Amino acid sequence: MLHRLWTPSVMFGATQNTIRLFSVSAINAQKRQCKVLVVGGGSGGCSVAAKLSSKFGPGKVMILEPSETHYYQPMFTLVGGGMKKLEESCAPMKETLPSLATWVHDSVAQFEPEANAVVTKTGQRIEYEQLLIAIGLELRYDRVPGLVEALAMPDGGVCSNYSPKYVNRTLEALQKFQRGNAIFTFPNSPVKCPGAPQKIAYIAEHYLRRNKKRQEANIIYNTSLPVIFGVKHYADALWKVAEKRGIKVNLRTNLKQVLPEKNQAVFENLDKPGEEHTIEYSLLHVTPPMATPEVLSSCQGLANAAGFVDVNKDTLQHVKYSNIFAIGDCSSSPNSKTAASAAAQAPVVYKNMLAVMQGMTPSASYNGYASCPLVTGYYSCILAEFDYNLQPLETFPVPQNKERLSMFLLKKHFMPPLYWHAMLNGMWNGPGIVRKLLEPLRKETQ
């Protein structure tokens, strides 16, 4: 059942003192034990914790999470484009975590999988029977020399939708733009929501057209990838959008350095090591390099060589430790890292964790489902849905590789409340059931 019904913009003003009055409590003891420990209170961790705490009752599930605020990150694209306010994308963490779980307001400092324990930054030791790792990816702006300095410049033209600290700079940069190069980047690293780096390019192009600045703008999308999008079914459509809008797409082109005092960006050709070129910008939207937190990537045996929790891609169970699972961006499962992926993974993780608790072999399987609503303007969106094999796995009985107002309205108005009031409560497991219900209509249109 729903454990919270609230309006994020109202609850945003809650004070830290108020937080302590609610049932989700902070723990100060030096040693704790629990049935299930969830490390990370983001979308995936919160969803599974809600399911497990409803199953086992109060006091059995602990959530280790340091943040005071929970962000609905898929909304950041709309915030950067001026279609939503930042306040609409967030709520107090205490209001999003399940009320039957115990909130440990701290962060992990060390994993000890051999001892079934973790140590927190404040020195607490938490022993568990089962562990779910859901700590996501970190934004590493610092890995691009000059980028942090550029993002700190008042009234600067460098922006980024990926962080709540910088997302409002995107609309400000668009409003101040007069002429010149507007450049959008995709880094040479794993990223969450891999469609977001180009979404803002399409939104910016539409913004400049609406404000009669388009003729003075040279819009460039520089991506480190060898394709515009990983799924050909949608990539073909996106190439047409870029061509129609006059957006120059450069593949295998990675941002190496920002020179903020000169309004210049240095890019490298990934296919020709050592080849670089420098270009001036009036607007530079940067998707930062990303990586799993060092506390995870440095834990040998728990993480793979790339730093992700080493799990079976189907069961999401750790390949070595049977009582450890992972969900979301920090998992080694080779799916696109999106909130929709976490929603589809949640019931698999839940069922398989219960199976292990009952001495059974996990049998629930994740098919790699991911969804990426590729917003292409202020009224249009291509809703990409696909599986591990990068084959379309679409929900609706219409071709989803076309720009549609209906998909834009779904993204802007329907998905946020679905996230806040269903997914975080453990009630939304992705659109699989909707897809089955609409299957007869889909066959009729084919």
C-alpha cells in the first residue's frame, strides 16, 4: 500500500529538526544487526526496501543513506529546458524512504562481504543477513580539467543537467545565448540515462527557434560513442531529427579539457589517439564522466574490474556472495542505466532475495529492459524501450520510433507521479503488465 502521499514542492521546505520527529529514525549505536541492509536510498534501493519492509515488518530492513534530499533525476532534463522547476524534482529523504524501514543516516566507508558487514563513516558496524547494494554512480566533474572552475563562474556559458547544483544554469545559459557555438557532450565513461546528453541538444535547438536565435547558433553534439544511440531502431530516427534540425553530430569525440577564461573546449578523437582540436563555445552543456564510488570499486571480490557490483545479469545476485544483490546504476548488468531499468529490476531482486532466504535457488530473471524517453523538443518525445539484446520492447500499440506529443505528455505529466507514488512505494515494477494488456492492439496495428 502507499506509505506516502504528498506534494514534493510543499514538503521541500521541511527543516532538519522536523525530520527527527518522524518514524524514520537515525541510528547512533556503534553496532547494529538487521535481516536486510540496503546501501543506497535512491530509486532502486527505496523500491526494494519498500517491498521487503512490507513483507517483514518494522525493524527488519535498514537503509544506509547519507542524503537529506531525494531527487527524481529524470526530471532534470525538463528543469534544464525550463519545463519544470528544480523544486518539483525533489523531496525530503525521510518522506521517500519506507516508513517500516530504519533509516541509518550515514554512508558506507567499507564493505566486509566475508563478514556479512559494512562499516559506516561514523564508525558504526552493521551486520546483515542479506545485502542489497544500490549506491549508483558518482558524477566526476573533476576528471575534466577546467570544468569545475567553468561551472563556478557566475553568468558563465557552461552548464550541466546532471547535477541539482548546476541544472538551473542550463536555462540561464540558453536565455543569455546570442550567437556562436552551442556544444553538447557525452563522456567516455559509463553514464546514467544515456539519452539525456542529446535530449538537451534537441530542447536547446527548439528553444533557440522559439526565441528567434536559431540562425545565429551552430549546434554541435559531440559524443564519445560510435553511434548516436545504442539501439538502431531509434538511432535511425534520431539521425533524421538531428539532420532536420541542423544539429552537427560528431562521433567518437570526447571532451578533454575546458578553458573557461577563453570560452574554449578541447576535444580528442578517440579513434586517433593524440589528435585534438579546440573550439570556442558560447554555450557548453557537459555530461560529466561517471564512476561507481571508490568504496565499491576498491573492494576486491565484490566489484568487477570496471568497479561495478559483480552480479549475474539475469538474477542480479552476486557471482560470489549468494546473499548479496545489486540494483540500478552500480550493478554490472549490461543494461542502459535508467530509473525504468531499476523499476524492472526491483521485482526480480525482491523475489530472488526471498528465494535465498528460503534456501532456494534464485529463478526470477531480468531481461535487460530499459526505457529512455528521448525528449526532442517542447512538445515531442521518442519513447525508446528495449532489452539486453538492444531490440525494441515497446509498450504501446504505435510505432515508438517517431516523435509524438503523447509520449512527451507521458514523460512530463504521468511519469513523475508514477515515480513518487508507486515506484518508491514498491508498487510499480515497470510497464510489463501494461504491455501484455495492450498486446492484442499492437498485433492489430502491425
